[in-house]
Amino acid sequence: MKTIPPAMFAFVVFLAAVAATAPAMAAEEVKPIRALLITGGCCHDYPNQKKILTEGISARANIHWTIVHQGGTTTNNKIGLHENENWADGYDVIVHNQCFANVTDKDFVQRVLKPHKAGKPAVVIHCAMHNYRDKTDEWFKFTGITSHGHGAHYPIDVENINKAHPIMEGFPAKWTTKKGELYFSHKVWDTATPLGHAMSRESKKNEICIWVNDYNNGTRVFGTTIGHYNEEMSDPVFLTYVTRGLLWSVDKLNADYLKPASKDLKTIEIDPFGPDGTSPRPADAPLALGQNRPTAQIKPGTMVPVNLALDKQASATGSQAGRDPRFAVDGDLETRWCSPNGEPGQSWQVDLGNNEEIIGIHIFWEQEGAPYRYKIEASDDGKAWRMLVDQSQKPMIAAIHEHKAQTSTRHIRITVTGLRSGSWGSFWEVQVLGKAMVPAGTPGASSSMPADRPAAAATEGLLAQVKIPAGYKATLFAQPPQVSYPTVIAAAPTGEVFIGIDENGSLGKDGKRNMKVIRAVDTDNDGQADIFTTFCTINNPRGLFFHDNTLFVLGPPNLRAFTDTNGDGVADTDKLLVKGLGSPALQQRGADHCTNGFAVGIDGWLYIAVGDFGVIKAEGTDGKSVQMYGGGIIRVRPDGTEIEVVTLGQRNIYDVAIDPFLNMFTRDNTNDGDGWNVRLSHIVHSGQYGYPSLFKNFPEDIIQPMADYGGGAPTGALFIDEPAAGEAASGLLTVDWGRSVIYRHPLTQESATYKAQQQSFIELPRPTDMDVDGSGRIYVASWREGGFSFSKPEVGYVVRVTANDATTPTFPDLRKASESDLIRFMASDSHKLRQHTQWEMLRRGDSVALAAGLKELAGKSGPLPPRVAALFTLKQLQGGKSHEALAALS
């Protein structure tokens, strides 16, 4: 039996007395408070914080939540929620926990403030203080405190300075956070009442960190700048005072509401994984998605408008190869039309066959988060056009755009007038809605539901979160408890998969956490691993490469080689190749910004990605050492010799991708300010890439990136040259943990470098790395539900993605191959086979047959990748003996 607290007991007695004196009085049901949490943007673990906040507060108060998680990981996203003037309708209180400091559109900020000016209560948490810097004080008047910056990260001693205020009831005289980020309170407005403050080590004064504000003569606003780290938010003290602050804001800080919410109340989350809020809205949820009409599932048989465009003749001013205009009206949401390049100006149109009465147009754009600008026109004869919809000045950010358009017409034309950098004009389907109504789910029926799109992967369990291209299938290769917290992944050419496990993540430092490499094997080739062994134990696994029976592991500060000599799936020997690949910060801050992944080139070097903490002194097996101030690339031979610096001036690159011609590419991480964004770079030996200051002050003295993609948090990078992987997976791919997307970058040679495009290839929560085996099977690691350090026992998984129609050749046993077989393998169109064949040749050593075969292959006409591989292998095999042959071949 639970003990009733005294205050609650007195309240119960009071209710009993009322009931005894007025038996006919019906008990009035206490309805839950309807709270909208807005979250998203830069620099914080919002995927976990939204759960900590909503679950922690609802465990203390009768509150029903709707979550809108939008804006990706950038600071300048004007989220789609606020496109609707009435975005706050239906909610009792708005909780702001987002970071959009660089949104400077005054009209947009006024739309955000409009409901609060009209009296809608609010809670502002941490970085919400730094939102919407439109060069006015409007946002600061709302929050009650003006703040433009913060101090370093350290524990914060918060003092209760207003014990009489009901919010602070039960708050200790001093509460010390585990760690934090104290904001400077440059101005406390006259309308604000401070409740708590903390001494700043930087400003040497007490900064207000808990307060209330009377906004616009009557709107209650509760604020706190505590909450940078999950550890702060998870603290019962934090959750209790924020709960009381929320109840105070709606004037319901009383015993009726200071009780846990019913477990039957399910949190409504709008767009939990994408950046812009396009997921279907439950039928009973308030409208909260801007101009796009969210819909619940349409039951089969429900009458919906007919789609007049289905299977009609379509054309375009230009199209990407394989993305025909007819794909936009074929009823298949796995095929799409795409413009021929990333520039605006292309038009697509459909001929309905006859003049038809239409009532609307639906466009299913390829990218959910891209701000497409366009116009829709109608024509009776295909010559004279009239405007139906003009979105050329005001982009819509959503996957599905729905427009009313009542007219009679035969032709519909869509012209793309503006695109975000990295986006192309591309849509899955265009539906032209007629007046006739037909049952949903029948041929010719229109729909606006993302759920109608055929699943490219299984729709159950974890795979429901994985989006893959048409023509591919996905399986759940490994998951908890066998695999959890995967930081890095390497596929052996024969299909065994090595998965780096690091429960500390990037910021954790707990020496008792699991840090190891798991070997996972799928013995029956059903796409799911069935044998798991701990191959080796090593701190902070960040880079892996496997050949024959040896796994090279970069676990900062060391590069090691672990060998399984008896074939039992567990390493027996351990050789240190390079030590000192890190800095003293490794002990203070975990493995974040240290040495990360590496890639192996056909030239026989291991190319290591170094974060901006740099390398104090890295020393190889031959005693040679290097230093690196800041980020860049270091390379070393597989035996730990000849270590040297390759590039400088990168920030926190996590991996290197190398193509068959030794072109190298990196995708660099966003800085927390000063203009350094996600940069896709073509790497040139001895190149200077500009971080932290040259890029701003001396741009002419550095190598500029191929593309700047704004905010993000890139992790893995890979160049795939495997026919069995399918055409859609070929070329340069990069993994962006912050955007939950794996991108493909088609490259077009441009002078001495390349022009890069960016296309979404695979979408899944928090991808960390990817690799491909010798049979073209792709493996992707996810950090799903994980943060920057350990949060719970089971986080993430690994999926396998394969092309439906590709043949998956069996990788040969190279140790059993003859020398003539090895020459034949070197001529393969598979980069994996060429690379591992080279290593087998080098293991065997120089021979007349191998040298002659390589010379012949290099001198033949035909595809360049095998010839390049033959040249580099010949040099490594023979050393100086190869020079005469190489000179002749040149």
C-alpha cells in the first residue's frame, strides 16, 4: 500500500468532506494539460531530450504531449510548423527547447510570437534563449532575459534566491548540476522575476538561470538556461522545478495536476526522424504542420478524388538518365522524375488527354527537408499558360505539397524555380485530382499519405525506420543484445562483418564500459548474422580494416593489428603499429575530435582521419614520428612504418573515402559557429583546407571544398566500385549522423577536381558508418536512440542492404588461388577483389609470373582501374626492380 503524502492526505480529506455535505454534486473530471514541445536544431541531443522532458514531466504532472521535432541540426531552419498562423491552436502551453539562433526573418519570428502575445503560456529551456536573433529585442522581451553567449562546460552551482515562489518549493538551497553550460544573462527585463542564479567562472558574477516572465501584460513564461546536457535534464531536481514551472505558466500548480499522467495517454510525435514535420497527424491532434494538410490513415473504401494524371503522357525540358518524366505519373512511389542537374529552371508537364475539371494537385517531392520553389500552370492547348499556384517566392518544406486548384484544363506544368544547394528538382509522383470520387485503395484513387508509398524495406520493428532506394532490399543484420553502440564497421571481402562497439560514445570516459570489436557472420546468407564472437577488446574503436586473418584497428591513441591464427573468430595476437595517435584531451573528454576512421588505398598506405584535437606525437614501428596541430590526414604503411602527414586544416573528419585512382574525399563536421559548415572536399596531398581561420581570412591560400552543405554531423565515408552493389550505390557515399542520411555524391570532373552532387541514398536513425563486402552487400551501422555517451544498455543496430537484381558472386579463396588466378582477379571490375588480391600477392612476395602478369595487365588497353592497381602492385612487389618496367609503361 502506498503512503499518501501529508499535503495530498489533507486534500483527500477535504474532498471527502465536500462529498458528504453535497452528495448530489458530480465530480468534475480533471482533463490533462495539452502541451506542445517544439524541439530541433543545432548542438544538442534533442532526440533523447524530448523523451527525457516529456516522460519525466508526465511522471510528475497530468500532461499530454505533442512533440514537433523539426529543423534537422542547423541553426537557420525556419521550421514548417510556423508556416501556419494558427500553429498553436489546441494547446494549453508551448514548451520551446530548440536552437535556431540564425533565423533572422522578422516576419517569421512574429509568427512564432503571435500566440504568446495573445496569451499562450510558454516554457523556454536552455538554447531557446538564443533563438531568432533578428536584430531586435522581440524574442528577448518574450523570454524575459537577453543572452548572447555562454561559458565553458563545468558543473553549475544553482542557488535558490526566491524560496517563497511556488515554483521553487522543495528546491534545495544549492543544487549542483553534474555538468552544464551556463548562459550569460546580459539583461534581465523589468517584467522578469529571478528565481535562481549561479556563479559564472567567466563573468565572475551570478547569472540568472531560473526565472519567470510576464510577457505582453499577461502571458506567463517560465524559463531556465539549465539543460545543455542530458545528465542535467535527467536530474530529479531539474524535472521537478521545470514541471512546477510549466504548471505555474498555465495557472494549474496545484494538487489536481501534481499527479502522474495516465499511462493511457500516448505522446503524439510529429516527424520523429525527419527534419521538417511531414509525418501523418493523428486525427485528434491539433493542426501543427504549416501549410501541409496532415492526414490520418485513410481506410480502404473511403471515397477520395480520382487521380486524372495516372498513366497519362508526361514530358520534361530535361531529365536525369533513368528518371523519365512518365515515372511521376505511373502510380509507383518507388520511381521518380528528376531534372538533369541541380540547377533550377527545368519544367515537367502532363497531358490529361482532354479538358478536365480539376480540384487540386498533389506533388510528392523526393526530399522531405528541401525548400522547393516552383510554380504550377495550366493550359488548354499546351501553348498558352495561366498560373494556378506560385510558390516561387515562398518555398514549402515538406515531402508532400497539396494545393487546391479549381479549373478546367488539359495540361499541367510544374516549373522548378529555386533549389537549396545539393538538391535537384525531383518528385516521386504528381496527382491531379478530379471531381469524381472513387474508393481509396482502388486503381486511380488519389492519396496524400506517405504510408501509401510501398515499403522498400520490411515495415516491422527496427526496419520500419530504414528507407532505401527502389530496387534494393534491407535486412536487420545484427541488433542488441549481440550488437549495441556500433561506432565503426568493416566488412571482410568474404562477408564476415567486424563491428566496433563503444558504449562510451564520443564523450564518455567510463573505463568499465564495453569497448570491443564483434565479429558477426551470416552462415546461411539470409541477411541476418547468426554467429557472434568478440574478436578483440580495445578502447574507443574508430577505424577497421580486415584482410585474410588480420584486423587493423584504430582505437585512439593506438593503431594495432589483431590476428586470428587458428580461425576460431577470436584474435590470438596483438601488434602495436602506431602509438600516440591522439592528445591529452583523450583522457579528459573521451574520444571525440580525436583520430577516427581510416581507409586503405591501392598504393598500400593507410590514410587516417584526424580530428582537430590533433596529434601530439605519433610514432610508428620504425621510430619515425609526426605531429599535427588541428585536423587533417596522416598516413602510414600497414607494418607501422613511414608515418607522415598528408593534409592539414580540416576540423573533425571522421573518415576518408578513396577511389580506385587514389582520389580521396572527406566530409567534414560543422563547427559550433564562425561559418565552418559540412564540407565535402577532394583531398590533395600536402593540401591546406583552412580550419580554423584561413578559410575566413585567406580563402585564396587554401583548397576550397567541392560543396558546402550547411549543418550536419558526418561520420563515415566510402567509395564503392562494386558492380554487384548496383548502379545506385556506386561512387562516393558519405554518412551524416546528424541528418540521419547516407548520401550519394555523383561526381563530374571539373578541371583538376570534381563538381559534386548530393542525393539521399539510405535514411535511418543516426548512421555511424558503412562498408561493402566482396559480393556487393552493403552494411550500415546505426546509433539509434543513443547520445554522446552511455544512456541505456541497448542502442543501435546494423542493417544489410542488397540490390534486388544484382548477382552476388562468391568471393574466391585467395590463399588457394594460383598465380594466374591472381592476375585474373586483378583484372576484375570489383575494387574489393583487386585490393585483396594485391595484398595476397604482396604476402607471397615477388615472382617472375606475378611480375610478368602485372606488367601485361598494366600495358593492356581496357578499363583503367585494373591497370592502375597493377602499376601500384608491381611497385610494391618489386620495389626498385620495377622502375625500368614502370618507365616503359609510362
